[in-house]
Amino acid sequence: MTIIAFIGSVFSPYYKAAGRDAPEDHVSLNVALYGKGCRRWAMTERGTGALFRDRASMRIGPSQLRWDGATLVIDIEEECAVLPMKVRGQVRVTPQVYGQRRFRLDPGGKHVWEPIGPCARVEANFTNPDIKWAGTGYLDANHGAESLEDGFADWQWSRAHLKDGSTAVMYEGQLKDGADFGMALRITPDGQAEVMEMPAPVVLPKTAWRLDRMTRADAGYTARIRATWEDTPFYSRTALATRLWGEDVVAVHESLNMRRFDTGAVQWMLPWRMPRKV
């Protein structure tokens, strides 16, 4: 399960066509459920009138997110793209670890990433589809002063939980100007981010859309794909079995290619996955 709340939807063809000068007019709640018999994918973009936010809450159309002091409560009422299936339920995200700092992803600090709750307790209770689930999750945030395609050519990201309560996060890729960037972090149970030596690179099989994927693992270990959850022309989301710093882990991994995103063919296809309602 992945849930992303957007103000200024970075992958929106409508926001891009509008010159990205009014982020509040391009908001959406993306909900993706991956499970046997209950797959759902919803991302409806809405305009300024659908957005309300204050210090502790945010409403995007019929869905809302609110912070009750200890838990992020997400009330979801969305509809899938292409096939009009409902997605309704509540997800509660309770951080067990609070990140202590933000990170710049580029030298100029135009793109900032913040691991708010690198390890969290997640409880999901959906009525449509009819599923209940509880387990370990993750909460982060990104914000930027320019579009992703203006800042990046591509990136690879992964996150895995370790036995001692720490979280391993790898972030690397290439800026649009050709410079490489990367970091390997071990976020400890007290929220401190320890910079680690980057493990050895592992090239993963390309996706069905022929998107390049790579990850990191201990030297001599080959990471294995457990499942490919998202396979699009410019983005993939994958579950991996890998080994980091001497420990076997299951990692969530993503690959993003902004050169592909910026092509006319991809921009033409995007409205099928993310319709807009004003």
C-alpha cells in the first residue's frame, strides 16, 4: 500500500502544461493497493476549491488527512482511473521513530527530502475493497522549488527496516546537469541519521517498459525481485529481497526516469491514469 498527498502534483500533465505556477490548483491523493484480489490505483487531480489545509489537517476533495498528536489519520474516499472502482477506508500511521533532520538532494537545495517517520505502525481498514491489515510502514515528505524534470535525469530509492528498529534508506541518481548524487543512511531508533558507506551496486532486470533498475547490496550478494508493483514508462515500484550491512532484508524500491516523463508520448498517456475534476 502506498499513499501520497500532492499539492502541486509533480507528475501531473495538467500542472506541467499550466507552467507550474499554481500548485494549490493541482492537488490529488494517490492511493495504490497491491494485493491478491484487491488491487486499486486512484489519483484524481482537483482544483483550488477542493483543497483545505491548516496546521493539523488537509482535505483534498472527499478525502482528508489529519494529525491527532500521535497518529496521521487518512480518510480515503476515491475512485480508480479507467475502471470506476471505489477506494474507501481509513489508514492510521503512527510513527515509532521520528526523523531528526531534512536532506538536500541537490547542491542548491532546490529539492528537499524529510524522513518524518522512518519506522511507523500502520493500520488499514478499508470497506471498498474489504480488507484489513496492520504492519510496519514509513512516512516521508518531499518539497521543491523547481520541477523534478528540471532538477533530475533519474533516481533510484529504497527503504528497508532492520532488526534493531533502524531503517536503511538509499537515495542516488543523476542530476539533469549530469552530476551524480547519492547517500546511504541508517536511521536509528532515536531518529538520528548515520551516514553509511554505500553498498555495492546491483543491476536489476529491466521492467516490461524497459526501464532501468539498480539497487545496492552487500558485496557478493545479488538482490532478488519479489514483486513489481508499478510498471510504467517512467516509474517503477518494486519489492526486493536483498542484504544490507550483514542483514537479510525486504526492501521497497523505486526507479524514476524524468527524461522519459518529459516526452510527449508519456504526457499524452498520463491523463488516463490521473483524470482531473475541477
